[in-house]
Amino acid sequence: MPGSHIEQLWSNDPIEVIYGSSMAPRIPDWFNNRSCSSSITLEMHPDLNDDWKVMGYALILVHETYDWSKEISSIYFYFETDEGPLSTRPLALRVDHVESNDLGSIWVYIPANWFLVRAKNVDGWSYLKVSVMQSLKVKECGARLVHEHDAQEFYDSITCMYPLGSLDSEFLHHLYSYSEMDCYSVE
């Protein structure tokens, strides 16, 4: 079921990380950087210009579940850049129990501000690596920066994974509202 998660930062200002899950075990074509493991590295291109305003980071995992307890569980995301680990704490997302041996996907959208409060020199990054830890067998993962000019494509790639009418309108509005947020300009 789609969900959203508010992570409280050290300064007590919430930065919203949106995520959801689908029984569709596939990665939409929009995610053009892929890996067949539980980690993925996104190379940062030095030729990005100010017209490519970065809104956030999108990640999707195709997984097989096993050993999930009947309670809510968490998935931990560890981020690394040229600066080293971004935080001493991973990003933890709570997910509902999924029946064993099911295939499915989990997608995550992390706004640019989430990284900006944790990094010293975002402009100097040559890569962004994420590693996923949990009782999931990750079959494949995909990642991509979400830019202002392709935010609608990200939205479309996520919403097409759900049967018509299965997402509530408040959730869709919440996801779509990110296309109107402030962007981080790559300089």
C-alpha cells in the first residue's frame, strides 16, 4: 500500500520522504540507472548546468520477501558520496508485512533538501551510492535524480504501477505536489 513517512531532522524540521510499494515486480523505464544487487551508484555528471534543477533522488527496488515478522518492519538506506557516509544514522522506512515469497517493488522519493542538510559539498559529488539493508532479497534496483523538467515523468512512472483507482486522491496530490517545490540548482 502506498505510504508516506516524515523523518525528523536534528533541527526538528521535517523533510518529507515519500515512498510506496506495489505488487508489480518491475522497474519502470524512467529509471535509467540499474543494478542487480542491493546497492546502486549514481554517477553525478559534471556537465549539469543550472537549467537542470535537481528536485530530489528517486530509488526503486524489485524484491522478494523472506523472514518478515508479522509486525511492521523497517528498511534501512545507507548513503555514501565523495565525502564518505552522509549520516551516522541510515534513512529508515517502515513497511507493512508482506507475505513470504511475494515479488514486489518499493519506490522512494527523497527531496534534495534531505541531502543538503547532511552534506558539506553537494556540488563536488562525483557519485551517490545507496545500500539497502533488510530482510529483502533485492533482485534489481533503479535510481535517478529527479529534475524539474522530468518530474512529471517520474510521477507518471510511479502511478502507472498501480491499478486504476487503487491510489487515493490525497496521496496522488501529495506526490504530485513535489513538482512545485523549490529545486536545488546544480552549479
